[in-house]
Amino acid sequence: QLSEDVERVSENPTDEREGEMEVHEDASSVILPESELGTSAPSLRFSKTCLKNVFSVILLFIYLLLMAIAVFLVYQTISDFREKLKHPVMSVSYKEVSLYDAPGIAFYPGKAQLLSCKHHYYDHIPPLVNPGQPGDIECTTRRINYTDPFTNQTMKYALIVQGPRDVKKKELVFLQFYLNGTDQDFSAIDYLLFSSFQEFINSPEKAEFMKDCESSYSGWKFSGGFRTWVKMSLVKTKEEDGSETVEFKQETSVVNYIDQRTKPRSDQLFFVVFEWKDPFIQTVQDIITANPWNTIALLCGIFLALFKAADFAKLSVKWMIKIRKRHLKRSRQVMNHIN
């Protein structure tokens, strides 16, 4: 039987090759499931791609949120700029001086008479020797008549006195007035402060100058029977058209005067002191805090961020589309391979 089998094999070698091919085919069919186990690598690549896409979408939303914030900042910046243009901020600055330009003090005494006037220093006012009697007038004074600027009919009489200058030495001006009787229940003298006595002296039309001062400055009063102490401070205001206005602020204190004259009298004595409060000139001006250059620079930065965000968003969308196409192409290739 063995010899017959050997003879059969030698006579039919092709059958043996076919058997070997069948064995190889069977082996390949057995190995095929192991190759199918290798498909886990594409699934892993797919999960990584999906994760990248998720992160890209999140990043895209973040940039869209940043773009929305940038748009809001642009709107807010423009709104703030317009609001600041409408509402300027008042700026107050102080300038220290050792000498003031001597102010002018315009008195409207009526029937009262100027008895004495003198400059003192370091707040030292010696006691009066003969109160109610004419004394020394050591101040620079001018007298002027002009028509009332509000009625243009009434004539007004004014006594102009040069005010104090030296603030470091606490220069003050002490004046004494006398009024012999009055038909009123109270007696007072009006006065007016204006910025420069020298301007009044140099003015060719002093009457017009005083009318302008009365129209521009506020009037004040001091009463008889008291010593009125007036401390002045100067405020300069710069207008929008570039002009400058000057006004005075006053702190007034009143001290009772004890009349030690022997006989009771019906006349009235007026005492008034003028001095500077401090050596600082206050300057007030409106400042627009909106700086156009800062606003333009901020807007440029915001628009640059917008363009960068839009560019990144566009590139991100293109990249996602490209990844999606590549994934679909690989899926089609796998399906074709399986088919």
C-alpha cells in the first residue's frame, strides 16, 4: 500500500501542490481574524481626530466670545468718549505768590466820611487814639462819580482805595468811617472788590471801568458799631473761549466795638479790615478728560484683536473642514478595502 501511495504521489505532483495551496489558503483564512484585530489603530486615530475637533470648536467659541467682548468695548469706548466731550471736568489748581496785584476796594459811603486809612503788617493794629476824630489817611484813594449801570439814571459816588499786596508780611488795610446820624434802623456801608487797582488808575474811562466792575463783581456790606474783618482769596476762572474772569471769595468775621467815648452819641463809627487769606491764587477751568489719541489707540488695538480673532476663526474653520474631508476620505478607503 505504501508503494502504491508513493507511486500515486509521483504520478500526480500537481495534486500535492493544490493541497499545499489549499493549506495555505486555510492558513490565510485562519490568520485573517488577527488582521481584523489590527483595526483598533484607525479607531484610535479617529478618537484623536475627534478630540482635536472638539478642542478646535471650543477654541473657536472662545475666540467668538472674545470678538463679542471686543465689539462691546468698541461701543463702550466711543460712548464714553462722547459722554466726556459733553461733560467736561472742573479742574482746580493753586498758584502760590508772595505779592498780589493790589486789588481795588470801592466804597459807597453815602453820607459817611472816611476818617482814617492805614496799612499795617503782621496783623498788628494799634488801638485808636481818638476814635471818631479825623486821622491820617495813608492809603492811595480816588473819588469818582458815575451813573448806575442797572438804571442809567442814578448817579453813584464811590471812594476807591488801594488794597493790600504783601501776603507774606500779612499786610492789611484798616479803615475808619464816621456817620453823623441816620434815619434808618440800621446803618451799613456797601463796598465792592475788583481785581486790580492799577488797571483802574491806567483806565482812560474810569467811569466806564467802574460800571463794568459793578456789573461783573458782587457787592458786600459792613455794619456800623463793629469791627469787620475781611479775609480775601482770589479765584480765576478760565472760560471755554480762552477768556479769564476773576472773582473774590471772602471770609468775614465781626467783632463788637466798645465805644469808650465819654458822652453817648447818636453818630456811628465803622471799622473794617481787609487782608489776604493765604498766598494761593485758585485757578478753575473745565478740562475735557477724553483724550482722542488714547481713544484712537485703544480702538486700533481692539480692531487689530478683532481681525486677528476673525483670521484665526477662519483658519480654524478651514482646518476643521480639511480634517473632516480627510476623515471621510479615509472612511471611504476603509469601506472600499473591506468591500
